[in-house]
Amino acid sequence: MAPPKFQKPRIISKAVNDYVLDIGFHESNTAKELRLVTTKHPLSVMMGDPAEAAMFKLLLPAIGAKKVIEVGVFTGYSTLVMAEAMGPDGKILALDISDEFTSIGKPFWDKAGVADQIDL
């Protein structure tokens, strides 16, 4: 059985969260794989909510963002989504003190072809 999509959003209801994920947010296969791996981690509540990632995927291109500073990366799910959203010219300065957690996401960044956009 697949892990649930719902991660107890702080602001929106479960129904809205699930709608965003099912209808409004088309995450890449690689981002989905990283999300599912991360949900199995004992500290998975530290991952950015997929509804927030959906917002970044819409907002960053809309404002023409090409640079992001991310403080707190965990496994890099949000980092991956933001790098994909900004395209090959985007750059992320990602700040985290844990190699243990960020090492989970790095292979997914490579797989998605965005590792060179991320300065960790």
C-alpha cells in the first residue's frame, strides 16, 4: 500500500490538500519518488508539504524567479521541485547542517538533472 499523500497541512483541509495533489499539481516522477521515500522516514514531518511544493511550482515561474535561498533542506523534496520549476537557469542556495538527511535527496537531484543548480 502506498503511503498517504496527506501530511496534516497546517492551513488547508485534507480534502483541499488531496485535490491539489490529484488535480492541480503534476509533480515529476523523480519528485514523487523522493516524496514517497521521505514519507517513510521517521522524521518525515520535516518535509515540505506537497501542497506547498505545488505553490512553489506555480509561483516561481510566474514571478520569473531564478534564485532561491532555502533554509532547511531535510531530504530536498522542496528543493527538487523548486529547481525543476525555475528551469535550467535557476539556482538554489540550499542551507542545511545535516549530511544524513540531504544525502537522501542528492541522488534524486542527479536523476532529475537539477543537481548542478543546487549549491548545498
